[in-house]
Amino acid sequence: MGLETMPVSKLHAESSYDPADFPVPTGREEEWRFTPLSRLKGLHDGTAAPTGNVVIDVDAAPEVTVETVGRDDARIGQAYVPADRVSAQAYASFEKATIITVPRETVASRPTVVNVRGLAEGAGHGAAFGHILVKVEPMAQAVLVLDHTGGAVYADNVEFAIGEGATLKVVSLQDWADGAVHVSHHHAQLGKDATFRSFVVTLGGDLVRLSPSVSYSAPGGDADLTGLYFVDAGQHLEHRLWVDHAVPNCRSNVTYKGALQGEGAHAVWIGDVIIRAEAEGTDTYELNRNLLLTDGARADSVPNLEILTGEVAGAGHASASGRLDDEHIFYLQARGIPYDEARRLVVHGFFAQLLEKIEVEEIRERVLSAVEAELAR
Amino acid sequence: MSTLEIRDLHVAVGDKEILRGVNLTVSAGETHAIMGPNGSGKSTLAYAVAGHPKYTITSGSVLLDGEDLLAMSVDERARAGLFLAMQYPVEVPGVSVSNFLRSAVTAVRGEAPKLRDFARDLKNGMDALSIDSAFAQRNTNEGFSGGEKKRHEILQLELLKPKIAVLDETDSGLDVDALRVVSEGINRFRASGDTGVLLITHYTRILRYVQPDFVHVFAGGRIVEEGGPELADKLEDEGYEAYVKASA
């Protein structure tokens, strides 16, 4: 736990499309101090050769259009300006972008699945860079799955531009192979009365640093950001949430929960929320919980809420990291349930409420069995 | 016929000795009441026998049908036929009552019950204890009132059918109606005659519903007097004062 951070307003002041506008991180910066830079394979200092191979294919709902476009497409970069060095590097380096559009007033009949597959096996491969734009036009509704698998050193930006009265539900699965490195920004820009639901599941990879952010362009936006992670020995899984309330009467709710086990398992959760002076009537809550299943695992959790108006509907945060509760385990064992099974039940219970929120049945089953597999290790 | 034998049991929490030589034998078909003032070590006896990690056995033995309970893990003791109804049942977030109970029944019986049979047993058990069937989907003990938690403990007792049940202040915090419902559950459990009950209580009230065969007075970490049901009446009239002074 480290609460000695700068004001939120200062932390997110910089943004640029050009990596040269950001100094190369040294690890002492507030936004980089938890990330092991030596494991980023050069994504942060310009030394990563762009020779990696990550393929994207989209299995789209019939109502949804999918385009692969060049760097010059004017729609790209409208909703989001890169907020750190790696994000700007990804923006400067991608060759093709994927644009997914849900037309006005259309309700997509099934989830659109974006498969992001890394083709690197073993070490010695270069980096890959990507860009995805999801445009949900006014009054449209869609469910999107981002499914990351395979081996890669990958940096990308994902823009969600959600129009007036539209709804987008996203499940992003970081199910990378061992050794993968992924640094990603997900930015959602919500129009008037737009609804955004994000469910992030991070399980695999050597280092994953995912920064979901939300901004509102008009009142009435409603964002719900949920995350589940399971960190094994040696893994670094980092989630950096950033919600910018700059217009009145919007809502945000952040709930991230993680379990950690094994030597060197490291989880980082940063929850930055600002309620600016103009954002009267904001309702926000953020929560992070970490369950440490073994010795040698470490969780850093930093909620950071800055309120610049006196007129809020609700604002709060909570963070707690703890071990398995001996009393829970004793109670279950006292009913004959063996230790391993008791532990499984308690960890399932820890994640249960979150899992219920995943609306895509296959994904929920897959996450459930992934948690099972982690516990069986 | 099952027998729980506690022999010269000494138990410490940290450096502090709480139990100082407890001897007690509970056989199937018998109901024993342990009565005593707060802080006399009654609950320590219950938790130590069940294997709670906070309590250290410094000497003595506990045998269930000749098997050394103290050599077993907490779950092995339960599967051997010991049950502890807790004074403060633990809330387990995210684990539903039905999931918890099915896991427990599966573990104790050594095989998963048929889903239909289990659903029927659960419903009957809940009806008998006036537990709303909606509780099956709620998280274990979470948000339950004191009375609901105790009924839930007795529901487990009836589903798991142990050889020996230790009931730790199951009567505390119950109103008269709940006390009657819970007592009826205990009486159903012991009606078969092949189970033993060790009822730990501070008050004589529950003994009017659950008649004991033996009463033991606990003070200063050991049993200081033993008798039949009439001893409970004496305690009702005179209180624990004489025993507390004698053991101090």
C-alpha cells in the first residue's frame, strides 16, 4: 500500500500522439514505479523491434461492420489521445487498425468476438503494435469480446466511442501464454446517457499492464468497470483505472478482485478517479480486493479519489488485501470438507459476484474453468 | 455404539493454560450437559476437540471409538463422526448454503448424494426447522440473524448425522420460539439412540427442552462436579458462585 501519490489531476495531465513527448521512464515516476521496466522488452524506450507477429480476426455479429484500415483513417484517435510513453509508441507504430462499427439504433444479435493472437513462440521475437476502434453509434447496443491468446510482446490502444443513448458491453480476456508481455490502454468515451460495461479478466502472461480509462462528453453516462485477475508465481499483472468525471450527473463503479499465489506473484491496482468542479451530481465508487493464497505474493493497491466539487451524489473507495481467512477454512473443514476443497470454495466465493456479471455464457464458463485450473496448480 | 473419550485433556492458547485436565466420556444414546460460568473453558473444550488451530493440546487424549482424534485434521475428525455446532457460526462470502451443504454431505458420506435426494432432504430439513427455502441460495450465514445461524447449525447436524455432536451454546441469543424449534431438531437427532450429544450451555433454559442424562459443572478449566438432571436445578437456584470461588 502506498498512498503517498500526487493529486490525480496532475497524474493524468500529459497526453500526446508522439512518443518523443514522453521521457523514457526510469521507474521512479508515479505511473511507472510498480512496473518492472526490464521485463517490458523495450516497449518503453523505443528499442523494441517491430518484427513481432500478432494477428487479429473478428467474428462479428451480422449487424456490425468490420474494417481494416491504414494509419491515415480520420476516425482513429478521435476518442483517445495516448496518455503515456508505451501508449504513444503503440500509436506511432501500428500499421493497420481495426474499426468495428455498430450502426445507429442497431441492436447486435450476438457478441462480436475479436481474437488477438500472438504467434511468437519462445524468446527472441520482436514487438507488435495494434489499434482497435469500436464505434457504437447513437442508440445502438452491442457486446464485444476481446480475446488475447498466444505469445507476444504487444502494445496497443483500444478506443470505445459510445454514442448518445448507446450501450457497449466489453469482455477483455488476457489469456496469454507464459512469457507474453502486453501493455494496453482501453479508453471509453461516453456520450449523453451512454452505458459502458467493461469486464476485464487477466490470467496469463509474464507481464500485463492494462489501463482502462473512461471519460464523459455529456451528462448521463454510466460506466461499470469490473476486473478479475489470478496471479501466479513470477507474474506481474497490473491494472490502472482512470475515470475522469468532467461533466455533471454521470456514474462510475469500479470493482476489481484478484487472487495471488506463488513466489514473486505481483498484482498492482491503481484506481484514479477525479470529480472535477463542473461534475456536479457525480456518483462514483471504486473497490479493489486481493486475496493472497500463499507467502511470497505481493499486492499493491492504490485507490486515489480527488473531489473538486461539493455537490456529489456519492463518492467512495475501498481497498483491502488479505490472506485466506482461517475461520472460513475451519468452518468448512469442521463440516468434513477437505482443505483443498474448502480453499476452492472460498476462492470461488470471493469471485462469485463478479463472475455473475459476465453475460456471455461461454466466457463465464471459460473463466470459471481457468480459475479452477489455477487453483489446481 | 459410538463413544467419545476425553482423557486428562490440557489445552493452552499461546502460553495460557485454559483446560487443566478434563475427563469425560460421552456414549451413543446419552446426552451430557456441560454447564459453567463464562470464561470457565467450556467453549475451549468444544473447539479443541474439533481441532481449531488456535488451541494447543499440551497433554491428554481424545478418542472417538478408539481412534485418536487429536492425530486427525479438522475435516478428518468431522468425517470420523464428530460435529461441532458453533456458538458463532462463520459467514462465508460467496458460498451459497446449498453449495456448502452439498459439499459437506458429499465429504462426510464419501460420495455425492443424488441431486433429487439431496434437494428433498434439504427441503424437509429446512421445513422442520422453519427455515425459509430462499435461504438455500443465500451466502452461508451472511446476514443471518443469530437465530437463523443457530437453526442453520442444527440443519447441518440433521443432514450430516454425526456419531457425536458437540453443541456449543446453541441456545444463546435465541428467543423462546427459536429455542423450541432448535431443541426439537436436537431431539430428532438424538431420538435414534445411536448418537451422543454434548450440550454446552450457560443457562438451564434449554435443558427444559432437551433433557440431559448427565450434568457436569465446569469451572477453572476442569469438571468440578457431576450429577444427574437434578444438578441443573441446583445450579438454577444457586448459580455458579460457589464453584467459581472454589476453583479460583
